[in-house]
Amino acid sequence: MGKLSLSVLSFLLLLGLGYAFREQQGECQLSNIDAREPSYRVQSEGGQTEFWDNHNNEFRCAGVSIRRHIIQQRGLLLPVYHNAPVLVYVVQGKGTYGVLRSGCAETFEAGQQQQFSREERSQRFRDDRHQKVEEFQKGDVIAIRAGDAHWVYNDGDQELVVVVFHHNSNNANQLDQNPRSFFLAGNPGNQQEEEQYRSLRGSKRGQEAQSELGNVFSGLDDELLAEAFNVDVETARKLRGQNDERGHIIRAEKSIQLIQPQRSRQEREQERHNGLEETFCSARVKENLDRASRADFYNPRAGRFSTLNSFNLPILSFLQLSAAKGVLHRNAIFAPHWYTNAHSLIYATRGASRVQIVNHRGQAVFDGQVREGQVLVVPQNFAVVKQAEEQGFEWVAFNTNENAAINTLSGRTSAIRGLPVDVVANAYQVSREEAQRIKFSRQETLIFNANDARRSA
């Protein structure tokens, strides 16, 4: 009887796994993809967060979601962790952040030399110590593991805008594909949506989205929480945040003072190669993609393309994610290509571009404009081409593989370039001379100059 029950259980398990696999594969049978804008917004005291609806088919296919935080000056995004690894890109502004790694030492202590006087340090930092904090700026990408709590503080002189990419189908997420955020303070689940856009107005998804945010302490008993922290019950109630109406982004009453050493640019450069990044506690999690000097592909007349993967940011090998930043000048073309091993989510940071995406049936599932602030999902192996409009185009891409690989369809290193001339001639029913022009007319690798692009017009 026991063996029979085990056999039945195994059969049901395999049946369930097979159904789940078929369901996920079915979600990638896409006949149409749209350039998406945020579906709803949650307002807080110190800023707001805009969410894209992760139930859209292309998001479900790729197993990803995205949100955008807009944090006012002196705004503090309360400590939070997620059920999946995330990549953060800084669109605008600068600030300070910390990633809390359980089991790692508090390496920033009040005894370190500060820019304050001894008396000020004694008053500000008496008995304080905390884990490492770092500054960030426009163009930085920050990699955060699933379950690592983190916080962000805007100590700059303008609004801070960051986009947060969640890889919900990552192996590190043992739940479903819905993004979940676990806050360590406040009462974010009690916030009111300032505005629900028409696509989700009054819908069940809009209501579900609000439940993504919650304080983990709020569900714990007052007395048990007081015992756990060795504090009085009244303090424990404050940890639960039951009467806190400020939201998940609060405004600091005074500038937050942090224990943070002043480092020169040379010291920051040396830190990148200090041999300690093999350990999680000291691993480097940040890299700037906006610097033109770090471009992997550069055409002075057309633009540049910079990649971030596990080779130049090793922690990405654990997250199984990568990123890239592209810049196209007016009318320039980013070569037709496909990602061989990753889905890609494009967030437009400036300008506009015409984009075409083609599926395995040869159907254009997207043919339209992508402009600043919009998001577009490009599924694995779908062919895609971009051409910037008059104002140029810039974007950041988040990829679901730590070393996302591109294969191009035209250009010096393309798949067509690698074919014998006679194969090209027979495949496209053209003369041998025409086949040679198809193969060799493009000498660029990835980014095509606007004048060359219009040469045949």
C-alpha cells in the first residue's frame, strides 16, 4: 500500500511539474508585445513608486517585473528585501545605500576618522556601528541578492529616480513568479494608491499589487517582539509600525548622519581589484555603465554599447543576471540581433527609437516607437533591431543570464558574414555579386552610422 501511495504521489508530482512547464512555455507564445508604461502608482511621504503590471504576457514569459522609485530630497526608502534577485539602475540623482548581509560584520564603526570634530562624533555616533554604506550616482547598476535587505537615502540636491528589475523566475526564488517585498519598518501595506491608471482601475490586479508591500514585524506579537529585541512593549509596537502612515518612502526630519570614510578616486579604483570580492561580505555590487570610457563597442559617429556581466562584476554569477547600456546618436542603427541565452528587458532612459521584434514564425510582434520611461521585453532568440529617432536614443537592458550573448544578423561579426557566398546566393536567390554585397557592405560590428544606414535610400 505504501509503495502504491508513493507511486501515485510521484505521478501527481510529475503531472504537476509537466503542467507548470507547459503553462510557462505557453506564456511565451507571444503574437504581440507592447512598449509598456507604469500601470499604477503608490504615493508615500518621501516619494512614490510606480509599478508595471507583471501579469502582462511578455513579463510572465520572461519571468521578470520592474518598478520605478522617485525619492525626494532627504527621502529614505525603508529597509526591504525581495523574494528574487534585483538589479537597480540609477536614472537620475545621487545618494547613499546599504545592503545588509546576514552574518557579516559591522565594519563601519564610530571610532574611524571622520570629517566631524571629536565632540560631534561623540554625540552623533556614540556606540554606533553598522555594515558598509556606499554612495551611488547616475548610471550606477547595483546588484542585490534575493533576501538581502537594503535601503536607499537621497542626500543629493534633486529628486532621485531608480528603476528596479526583479528576476522572479530566478532559481533563488522558491515561491511563484509574483514579486514580493518584505519591509523591515513602517506600514507600507496601509498606503493609499494616489492614482490607478485606467488599465488597472478597480481591477483585482491593482488590489493584488497593493499587497506586495508589508512590514514583516507587523504580524508578530508585541510581547514576543519585545522579548526578541529586549525592549519594552511600547517600543515593540513602534517596530510593528501599526500607526505609521508615512508609507514605504519616508522623509527624514534631519539629514541622516552615517559613518562613512572619505575616499579618494584612486582608493575607489584600487578597491575594485583588492582581491576581497570573492567573499559575500566584501563583494563589490556596484558598477557605473554611463561612462563612455568603459564602452565595449564604440562608434564616434553612431554611439556606444557597454556591457556588465559576471566577468566585470563577479557577484552577477550568483544572481544569474547581467546588464547593458546603449547610446545611439540621431538615426543610428543598432544591428539586428538576438540574445542566444537570455530574455532582455529594455528601459528607455532618453530619447526615442523605432524598434522591431520578430518571433520564430517571422511575425513582427512589435513594430513601433519606444520612448523615454517606457519598458519593452525582448524574449530570448527573438530578433530585434533599433533605429534612433532625431533626438537620439539611450536605454539600459536587464538580461536573465550572467553572461548574456548577442548574435548579430548584419555587420562584421554577424551570422550572415560567416556564411559562404554561394550559400547566401542560393538562400536569398541573388547573384554572387549581390551575395558579396550582402556579406561585406557593413564593416561596423554592432552600431551603424546614420549616413551609411541611409546610403541605399
